Amino acid sequence: MAARLGLFLAFLYFVLPSLTLGAVLQKRATCTPASHGEAGVDDVPAITEAIQSCGNGGIILIPAGIVFQLGSTLSFAGCSGCEMQIEGTLKLTDDLDAWNGVKAIVLLDDITGATIHSVTGSGLLDGNGVPYWTEFNEDSSYSRPTLVYIDGGSDITIENLLVRNAPNVFMSAAGDATNIHYSGLTMQAIPSNGVTPKNTDGFDIGPASQVTITNVIVDNQDDCVAFKGGANFVTVTDISCSGSHGLSVGSLGEGTSGNTVTNIYVSGATMTSSTKATGIKLWDGSSGHGVATVSNVTFNDITVDSSDYAAQIQVCYESTGTCVPSTHQLTDIVFSNFKGTTSGAEGSVVANLDCPADGTCGIIFESFEVNPPSGSAEILCSNVPSSADITCDGAASG
């Protein structure tokens, strides 16, 4: 008995302190920057200091009820496995001169391991788009920043946020970034005071791989998701897009490099009041243009709600003169389980499929039950093989 008591006392004396110390060591550091609380006064230096202090595995807390002004690029340099909890608001300033030609508002440049999210769901990332849309509408040379730009790096998660009024593109993943995850986002570009947003893509993906987008709502005026050159292994599930240009591969082929999109899977999309629900945008074969390779792309379980086209393939994208035939390669492109009703803007036409005349058009349609508001559905096709299992009702336009 005495021996057992001695062992127990030794455990209390030697082991428990080390366990307590371990628990202390595992506690993550938290840094809470202070806001100036004045419109137009840049709060980025304070947030940057917090990242430098707590960026190595720690937490940077943007507290609820407080607005932080972003007057310069918020760089995540120094973040490694860090977490930014946005419970308050990060808002772009009105300084048009300061932001002209700047790449990004929030920049993750070769960052490994970062999470940007809201725990409570109260977090707002406000791009303050109206003055930037106004300036661009008056001067198209004005160069607006992307709201959140991931350039290289890996293991980055952005989730559970309200993201509003990006001055340009909302979210970009490029620079061969990998393992990028977006979820639980509500993204809105809302016209205001007669000003219409332009180029407010929800997501521009590529070159990047192993990217997931899930449980997202996008209300904008350009591509909902654009799969750019170099997009590979991208999965989109449970997305709702309103007012957009659709779920788009491309555009591809404008230049001679970066024209490959592979292994894209979209499933569970509701496309409301969009110019097209799904599509592929390709430049023609004019001198200086490249050859696109698009393979293993699936659009599945798509609900069309008052969109102009359910599906569209363009091989004369942005052509202003003669459309030169191209040799683009489309293989294993699947449009499956489509349902719903188009807007009627294209009459009875529900799909417009113009494939490359001198290339390949490996497309397949399965369970495509989309109708116009009145009359019988028509599908226009050019250079589409019989293996696509489509009944064509006339020639497509580019």
C-alpha cells in the first residue's frame, strides 16, 4: 500500500505539471488589432502587426461591431497556419487614386496554411464597390483590384462570410495554388444609385488545382465561376448563381499559353436570370491565338431558372470580324441532369453549341429537360457529332 501511495504521489508531482504545461503550450495566441474608427484612415498597419505577432499558428481577431478601413493591400505575409476570424467588418476605402492598378485588396501570396472565416456568421468583407464601378464606367482604363487574391501557396480556407460589392473580381485562386477551399459564402454585387457593377466574377480559378467551392450564393453581373487556364481538379457543389454570366470554362485561346482546363466537376447548381447557365468560351483561330484543351468537365444537376441559355459553347468569343476556324480540343464534356425553364430571351432556343470546326467536340448530353417559357425547346448546333446524343434544330452562332 505504501509503495502504491508513493507512486501516486510521484505521478502528481512529476506528471501533472508537465501535462498542464503542455496544455498551456498548445493554447493558440490571439491578437486583436485596434481600428482608428475613422472613414478613410487606413487600419491595415494595425492588422499587419497582428499578423506578424500571431501569424505563426495564431488567431487574428477582427472583433464584432467594429469597422476596419482597408486603405492599402492587406497582405498575409508572415502567416503560417494562421487564422483570421472576421466578426466585424473589413471595408475598402473610397481612395480611387490609391487603388488604381493595385492587384489585390486582400492578398495571400505563397501562403501555406491560412483560414479566413467568421465563427459567429457576422463577419463582413465589404468591397465598397459603388465608387469603383462608377469610375470604371466612366473610364475603362481604370484598373480595379481583386477583393481576395490567392497567388500560389496551399491549404487555404475561406468560409462563412458575407462578401459584398467587390470593385472587380471577388475571389481569385492562381499562381498554381493548391488545396483551396471556399464554403458557406454569400457574395453580392448590388447595383446602387443607378450604377451597375461590371466584371464582378464570383470566382476566377486557375492556374490552380484541388479547389473546392461548396454551399455558396453568388449574386453578381459576370461569371459566377470562371474556370481559367490551368484550372485542374476543381469541384463545385451546391451553388446558387443569380444575374451572372454563368458557370464558364474560359475564356481560352486569346494567347498562345495557359489554355488548358481539366478535371472540373460541377454538381447541384441553381442558375437564375443568367445569360447562360453553363458554357465554354473560346477565341477563334486567328493569328496569335492559341489552341485550347478542355477535358473531363461535367456539369451535373443544373436547375435553369429564367436564364437565356441552359448551355452555350462559343468558338468566336470576342470576334469582331471574320471568325477564323480553330483547332480547339474538347473531350469528355458532359452536360447531365438539366431541368428548368429559360428566360425566353432567345425565343425557343435553350442551348447554342458552336464547336471548333477544325478541332474536336467530345460533348455528351444526358437527361437534358430544359424548356422555353412557351413552345418547343430548340437546340442550335454547329460541328457537333452525332455521338453527343443531341437533336439539333439549326446552325449555332458563335
